Amino acid sequence: MELHTTAAGTADHDTAVPARAITGSPPSRRSIYPWVVFALAFGLLLADYMSRQVLSAIFPFLKTEWMLSDSQLASLTSVVALMVGLLTLPLSIVADRWGRTRSLVLMAVLWSAATLLCAVAASYEQMLGARFLVGVGEAAYGSVGIAVVLSVFAPRVHAALGGAFMAGGSFGSVLGVALGGVIAVQLGWRWSFATMAVFGLILAVLFRAVVTEAKLARYATDPVAVAPSAVDTVRAPVSTLFTNPAVLCAYLGSGLQIFTAAVLLSWTPSFFNRQYDLPPDKAGLVASIVVLFVGAGMVGCGYITDRVSRADMSRKWTTAVVFCLISLVCLTIGFGLGTGPAQLILIGIGAFFSGGSSGPTAAMVANLTHPSVRASAFGTLTLANSLLGLALGPFVVGVLADHIGLTDALRLAPLPYLLAIAAFIVGKRVYPAGLRRLTALDPAIAR
């Protein structure tokens, strides 16, 4: 397989990487800067999902004001994930070459401006167009952001950090749903969008001031992973993202396992509004607890995965299977019960494990792809998550809810876990061959 070499980077102060950043001694392990990078990238991910999921809290308002069906409401959510799925890979490839930090800032400004357009939308069609632009802005943030974060931390903590970073989506959803519902009741639903937009713009300015390519390279555990265009090194072709069977299993399993988590993020406010007769603001607050469980589970399951797989990286596949099984059983039984404490407990347990496989799959993608195309690899992972989970899940449940009712639709939502489990089992079987493919591509990164 042909490999390409790249020349030194440009002289731009934001993208140029000093030679000492690559050849000099690494900074102290106690340095705080990698954690500053994580905090700012995580903060922007919160803003990303606050802008995306605030819509769920105002479903009841839009349904009443504009007389929308559940499938129309679902389309306002799914159009964002659809655009993320369609654009994440090409935009991640652009970010790998143009500069990841500049790309992240541009994305944040775009989705925040589009969220302001949501605040002034006067009809369903205008709202759909504004949400389309939100999706364009958010398209590659997750993939490029996680590539930047993992580049300045050692591989032994990638599952925990990957899970924690991806959990930012759930925590952002919590804030978006909870604050959005309260603001909508107190000030009107338009102010819910405006608040999220301003938060995103402030963080974009802060990120631009603190994080640069040159600083990232100084703290990189692998300089190629931070600035692949700034060093003389082998460069893997983009085709390698799709020719490793183990990586393909990670993509597929991740997208399928996020299906149900995406349903919980989008439809639990409406579930509590309809089934428990809670007003929109209280329904949003209760739903935010469920969403918080989703995010906490991503962090906790990532930590568990790193602990049990220290001696054998292939155990990450096993933990992914276990997390899917637990969520499948708990959510299927939980949504089948009547309203009450037993249902809430099972839904909470199922929610905790619903996205638990996100950390393991992110670690597998990082472990099985060349550093020079890692943002693109995470872009492909985001594409799978978006098309198979974040876009498909809420929309399918919305369509089913129009025909069989929301509760019955939610009862069917965990079934894609069965396919995710199958993908993870196959992935574990072909994992050794996947590692051999990576080593053959570039012996210098054998692990």
C-alpha cells in the first residue's frame, strides 16, 4: 500500500510547529496544559449539544404553537444529525490538512450563529432551515475535537478520556434540556435558543485565544497526531479508514449502540410530559436526570474499560458487549412497565449503560488507525454515530410514535443493541489482524 510523505508546515503562527516541539524533550507529565485543552474542547462540546438538544425541551411549545406532528418534531432533531453524518468525514479531512484548531473555532461560530437563527424562526420551514445550518456547523466538531484531546494524552487513558469527551454530548444535552425548559417557561422558547448561542460564541473566542497548533505539538504524545502536515513522516491514505475490518466493526457497533441513547436524549422530555403529566419545564428537568445518567455512564464505562483492559486491549470489545446487553434488558423491561418507581429505576440503569460502549469504540478507532488520519477516522466514527444513531434513532421513534404511541415506540428502541453486539463480537475476532495491518502500514507505530 502506497504511503505519502509531507513537507514541513507553513509559517502561520497558528499552524507552524517549531522543530523543538517535535525533537525536543517532552513537557513534564504534571503540566496542566493538556487538561486546559480538554476543558475547553469539552466546554465547546457542551455548547454544541446544548444548541442541538435545547429543541427537545421546547417540543411541547412548538407542537402547540405550530400544530406539528411527532414526525415533524423528530425531523427538526434528525436534520442536525443527518448533516453531521453527511459532512463529518469530508470536513474532518479538511481539518486534518487546514488546521484542527482553526477548524474547531470556525465550526463553533457557525453553529452558534445558526442557533440564533432558530430563535427568530417564524415557521416550521424556517426552523428546519436554521437547524440544517446548526448541523453543518456541528458536523466535524466531535471528530476533530476528540482527535485534538487524545493527541496530548497517553494511549493508556484513551478509553476513559474518549468516553468522558463523548459524554460531553450527554451533559450538554442535560443543560440544554433543563435550562431550555426553564427559560422557555419563564421568558419564552426563543430565549432558550438565544442563550445557547451566546454561550457557544463566548467559548469559541476563549478557545481561539488559548489553543494553537504549536502549543498542542509541544505536549503531543505523538507529534504526527497533532500536526501531521508539519513533520516529515509517512502519511496514510484516506482509504485505510475503510480497509481494516476491525475498524469497520468499531464504526458499525458504535453507530448502532448510540441509536437508543439518541432516542433517550430526544424523547424523554416528551415521555415525562405525556406519561407522567408533568408540565414542560418539570418534564425537562426530570428528563435531564436521565440524560445525565447517559453521560455519567459514558465516563464510568470508559474508566471501567481502561481498568480491565490494561493487560489486554482486546477486552475493550468485551466490555462494549456487556454494556449493550445491560442497557438492552433494562430499557426493554422498563418501558414495558407502568408508570412508577420500578420503571424509573430500570430506565435510569439502562440510560447509564446506553452509551457505555462509546469510550471503548473510540479507543479502538484510535488504536487501529494511523495518527496522520486520526481526525478523519473519528470523522468516520461520527458519521456512523450520526447516520445509524443520532439521526435515525429519534426519527424512527417519532414515526413509530405517530402510529403506535410514544411509550410503545420507546419499548422497541433498544433492539438495535442486538446488531451492535454482533458487530463487537466480530470486531474482537478480527482485532489481531487489524493490528497487523496497521503495523504493516507503518512499522514505526507498532504497539
